[in-house]
Amino acid sequence: MVFMDKEILEKYKKAGGIAKTVRDEGKAMVKPGVKIIDIAEKIESRTIELGGIPAWPVNISINDIAAHYSPSKDDETEIQEGDVVKLDVGVSIDGYVADTAVTVALSEEDKKLVEASEKALEEAIKLVKPGVDVKKISAKIGEVIESYGFKPITNLTGHGLEQYIIHSEPRISNYKDDYSYILEEGEVIAIEPFVTRGRNYIKEEDETRALIYSLVQEKPCRLREAKEIIKKMSDRQGLPFSDRWVDASGIKLRLALNELSRRECISSYKILRGDSKIAQSEHTILVLDKPVVITR
């Protein structure tokens, strides 16, 4: 059994409450003509204002992009009529992270896609309790999605959460598979159904530069800007960051990130893309005798 003391429980609950608030405020901003960088910066600044820390740069993934798109400093992308917009938000309190996502469909034809992801999440959460095998949860997610006539993304999964670790065991697939893991009291999990009409898997975009990074180790660097990034991001203890959060810009920023990557100081998160519009819904759940959905 994984023990969760009262102090840790309260930190998770606080992170969850902030995440819910900023997610919903961000959702209200999703309208045609709005720049996604304005949404991201609003969510991140509100997170800090409410007493949390962004656990990663807000992901604002549109249409066939599934994840890992967060606007960089010079991003002029605006939301368009008919877009399917996913907001994936993380909030940290001392490394205890609440992870939540919502999708906004700006056309009637895509609202069923969103409904399928939300219903799959709702039904999955009903199964969460100590002693349950996650394969039962995964099967339910796939069953609900397919009942709508859509497909679950099979190579994106829900996951466990630990202090300063945003993806740990167990994995929670979005379809029936053979992976078995018995939930224990005190664990923390995020369930996130991804739904599409197209192919049931996503690919990394190799031809584009990453927009999200993590500091994985500190090494001596030549460039002043690279040293400053290490200094500024070291207290995040591996939680991801955006180029919007550093002082360098333009060619100096690119050179600094290239040096950090070459010296294996940072890892990067490639944009993940399908071949059709994708919806995502996500909540974080404390696996207790009476499970608590901290982001609801």
C-alpha cells in the first residue's frame, strides 16, 4: 500500500483546485480569432497567481495535433472557425501534480467527438478504486469510444503521477489490451481518453523543432544563455518548460537550446500528430478508499 499523508493529500487537492480553475478560464477564452499564446500565458500567470506552478507549458493542440504543442515566443497562431482545440494543463504544488485536459469543438459536427472522450473518461472514473486492474478501466474507455463510432488513440495513455514525475506506472490504455496493474490505495493516476475518426495512432513530427523541453542534467556550457537556462530551470526538478519562460530570444535562444541538446542537458517533446481531428478529456484521481477526482 502506498501511504498518502494529510499534508501530501492537501497539496494534491490544492493543485487540483487551481488546475480546474485555470482550465475552465482557458476554455472560456477559446474562440475564433484568439491567439493561442494569449490563452497559454493567461493560464500560466493565473496558475502562479493562485499559488501554484505550471507543471509544464500549457498544451494547446488544435485539430489533428494530439499533444505537445505549446506556443513559443514568436507564435502568431490564432484559433479558427471549426477548430477542435485541446487544452492540457498541469499544476504543481511542491512537485505534486494535477493533470487535466478539456476539448472545445467550434463546429457542431465535432461535438460528438468531444462527447465521446468526456463520456469515456466519466465511465472510466467510476471503476477507479484500490484493487481494480487497470485493464478493466482501459477496456471500458475503448468500449465507450467505439460505441460512438470513433476510434481510441492506442499509443497515447493515461498514467501514474509521483512527486516531480509526470508519467509513471501504471499506464492506462484507451482500448482493451493485456497490460495488467492492480491499483493500490494512495496512488495517483491521470486518465485521458483520446478520440478520433482517423487512424488510431499518432506519430512524432520529426521535421519540426520541439516546443517543450525538460532539464535532465546540469553540465558546463559555453554560451551564457545556455548557462542561464540551466540556472533558471534547475529548481523545476525535471518538470518541462517553454522557451517563453527564458530571457533569451531569436538566434541566441536557438543556439542555447542547441548547445543544451548537444550536451544532453535537455530532452525535448516532439509534437504528436494524427491524420484527423482528435479530442481529449482528462482528470487526475487519488486512488483512495473513496477515490477523489481532484480536477473536477
